[in-house]
Amino acid sequence: MDIPLSEAKAAVRNQFQRNAQVKDPRVVDMLVEKGYMDLEETLLQHKQRSHLQRTFTGYIEPKGANRKRVLRGATIDEQFARGY
């Protein structure tokens, strides 16, 4: 993926900050284990490109059925971009 290193680091930092309020040690241990599992799946290339892009917020904005919806007056490039 062609994401700048600074943006990748910011996305990972954001994941930590989203869970900063968690104080229960059991939940913290579970989140750490989940982080290790995500890292291992990424390194072993079990995740597809779209899974990684979801981690980096802002790279895939539309969700669900809106992802493939083409707006009126969309250019051909916009129509093809929605089809991935």
C-alpha cells in the first residue's frame, strides 16, 4: 500500500487513543492480544487490501450499499472507482 509512514503511524496511534479510557486489566489484556493477532494476520498477508484500508480511516469512506452507488453526473473515472 502506498500510504505515507506518518499517516500509518497516526492511524495506529488513533487505535490506541480510542481505547485509552479502558481500565479493566482483563479488557486491556484482551485488546493487546487482539492487536497481536491483527499484526500477525497482516504480516502473514491474511488480510486483503480493503481490510487494511479500513484500518486507515479516510481511505474508504462509503459503507455498505453506498460504496457502489454512483451519483448523477459522475464521471467515468468516478464510476470505475466505485466498482472495486
